[in-house]
Amino acid sequence: MNAETRILTSLMLCACLVAAGNAQPQPPAAGTPRKDTPMTLHATGAFDVKITPLPPDDATGGAGVNIGRYAVDKQYHGDLEATGKGEMLGAGDPAKGNAGYVAIEHVTGTLHGHGGSFALQHTGTMDQGKLQLTVTVVPGSGTGSFAGIAGTMTIIITSGKHSYDFEYALPASSE
């Protein structure tokens, strides 16, 4: 991937991350509440993020599509004290208002006294300048006290500072 393509992909990434400040959390799937359904919990705080370009591989390009790869390193603070490590793919032309990214992030740490790890799946798009971002706990990814965790995270960026708003649920035996 040439330098110009990396710059465009980086701009797309920034646009998607800025969009997160305007994203709304996705509502939980519809269903009939049961008496043993866990209560939704809420966590907030700040995080630091470092995004490092990675070399392209054979699966991330071709047919005129330029796909950028990035390593993602995060440090969460507040209710969630954890590290996040993951990989992101991005493509598109943010200068024209069209781009997208996907990422998987492995989060390890503590959350309201619970410890373990879980994975987050990020999906962000920009279509004609309209931005959408969803960050969801990967089902079945929880370990330790996070076994059975479910939830969504909203990423907020204000004046260059990153924060999160995390709505989650744990099985009754974990709460």
C-alpha cells in the first residue's frame, strides 16, 4: 500500500472514530424478559488509544480496493480498568464521505470488581458523510468473571479526548 493510500485510510479511520461521538448504542435484541434475566449495568470512563499501521497481507487488497490494516492498543480507565489489543481493517474514501472499518479488540482487566477478558467487535461506516458505529461484546467471548457478558459500548470523542459509555449484563451468578 502506498503512502497516499495509507493517509487516506488513516483519515477514514479518524472520520469513523469521530463519528463514534455521534453514534447511539444499539438497543438490546427484542425478547420477553424472564425473571432470571440479568439487570443491565452501566460503566463509564476515559481511554487512551494508539493505532499503528501494519503491513498489508494478501487478503487485504486487490481488484482496486485498498484496505489498510492497523494494530489497536488501548488503556481503559474509570469503571473499566483494562487493556485492549486488537486489529482493524479500513477502506474507502473519507474525502468523498464514504468509508468503513471493522475491528476485533481483546479487552483484559477489571470492571466493577469483576475480572477476566472479553472481545469487542467494532463496525463503522460513513455513507455520504452519514456516520454509524456499533461496538458489541462478542457473544461467548467472556472469560473469568466475564463469562456470559453481553453489551454494547458507545465511544465518545470530545476535543480529542476519548471516553466510553458501556451498557452490559452479566449472568446472575456473576453479578
